[in-house]
Amino acid sequence: MKILIADYAELLMPTHDLETQVLKDGLGEECEVEVYEYTDEKRDEFYERLSGADALLTGFIEMDAEAMVHAPGLKVISINATGYDKVDLAEANRRHIGVCPVGEYCTIDVAEHTICVMLALVKNLKHYMHALERDHNWDYQIVEPNKRLKNMTLGIFGLGKIGTAVALRAQALGMDVMAYDRYVSPTYAEDFGVKLADSPEDIYEEADVISNHMSLTEENHDLFNIDAFRRMRKHPYFINAGRGASVVEADLKQALDEGLIKGAALDTIRDERPEHIAQNPLLGRDDVIITPHTAFYSTSSVEDLERTSAMNIVHYLNGNLDQVFKLVTKRR
């Protein structure tokens, strides 16, 4: 039995000792675990490594129909992330390949990150740091002050586990919180003291800060475009801790340039390939904070991520589907 752990070099874990141990404990010492550093230029080489694999553990490699053709023995794809939009689910279902993302492992971490960048935006930290470090400018009046957080409203898109955790932390700072989520009930929102919006327009009308925590769907792909930014009445700060494809980055740049929003913080961008980062139009701005998908990152979350993604493979290959943390394909 062969398990292939593969991803872009900068996205692989520093070591794979924990994953390997979990896999061998669950599948037997004879289980072969191979770690492969992927590049788009070596797609054919990846296919060769994949051809003999029973399971693939990855986060960000595109697994389309062509890739699955080259993996006749593949039984399960374990995603060491919460998102799974890189996988062709229809093809996986057709080939009876299980797809198992990690449904939850970094709720606390992403919520803390969201509050962190919200404070950094509202307090204009990047403006001040750059003015001081580059120009030695010791002047707090170089930017306009903001209201206190307790006088602001936070609008959340996606009131799932992470969105709810953000709401609770924002409320602890005295903020009013509202949310838009078609899949939660008003009762659920009320239980957490959150006002449930009827439409995105309610958020655009009332929020001083808007934070996106939605998984990517056809409905919210490119949702945050220039039309949306123009409808944001209070010229809010915008945070994206969801998926990069929810934001039209050229439109976000235009919105910032035109003063439609005050600033933005992005933990995900549309094209995260290292060789394309330099072309991102939002880099180098004092009103934009970009982090390289770090919101999840802590010692606790990394251990949970490695253990859960490896255990998903163990449970799936052993036929214990009820113990798989999350299965997004049909059961065989």
C-alpha cells in the first residue's frame, strides 16, 4: 500500500514524522509513505508518483479528471485544508474516489487572526510603521483617526464555526455583529447575539468592517467585485479569510483607489503560486495587509491538521467511513 504526500514545496510541512507514524500505526508498518515536492512544470512526474498510490494527501494540488486517469488505484484524496475546490468532485464520484477535507482544525486560530488584522487596519498600524521606518516620521496625524471598535458594526459573511468564533471575539470588544448566511437559522444567530441579515445589501448598508469566511461556491465566486464595493455605504474595512476567488482583486484595488473602502486584509489571494505573487496588484500598499495563508498557523493547529488528515486516510482505507472527519463525495 502506498500513500503519497504531495504539495508545492513551500506548502509542505517541515517534517512528516507525525503523519507517517499515524499512517503506519493505522495501516501497518509495511505501508509505504512517499513525500513529493510538486511543481506545475513537473506535472508528468507527479503523475508517475501518483500512478501507484492508494491515497493522496495534499492541500493545493489540482486534482482534475486527467490526474485521476493517471491514478487507477487511487481510493481516497485527503485534503489537509478545509477547502477542496482544487478537486474535481464529479470525477472523483464517478471513479469512486473518496475526498476528505479537514472539516475543522483551526477555528480559534483563524478567528484570532481576523481580530488581529481588524485591529491593525482600524488602528492604521501599517501606515504608521512604514512612515516611521521609511521616513522616520514621528507623527500620529498622518492618517485620520477611526471610531472606537465598540462604536462599530462588524458584518460577517459566513456564520459557520469560524464566523461564529469571530463574532464572539468581536462582541467581547464591544462591537455590534451582523451576519449573512443562507444556511443558518435566525435562531442560531440569535443564540450568539448576532443579527442575521436578509441579504448582502444589509451588510453593505450597515457594516464598518466586513469579514468574509465563506467556503467557495458558484454563488459567491467573484462576489466581492466593484459593484459590491460601491454599495458599501460606510466605506468599510474589508477582510478576506475565506477563499481568494471570492474577491475580484482588480476591483478591490479600484475600490481602494477610489476610497470606496478604507483598507483591506487578505489571508488568501486568487493566485498563490510563488512565481506569480509579484504581479499581485495589491502588494506594497499601506492600506492593504496580505499574509501568506497564515491565519491557521499555530503549533496546535498544525498538529491537529496533520493528525486528522492522516487519520482520514486510515479510516477510509480501513472501511470505517463513519469515523472519517468529513467526506464530501458519495459513499460507495
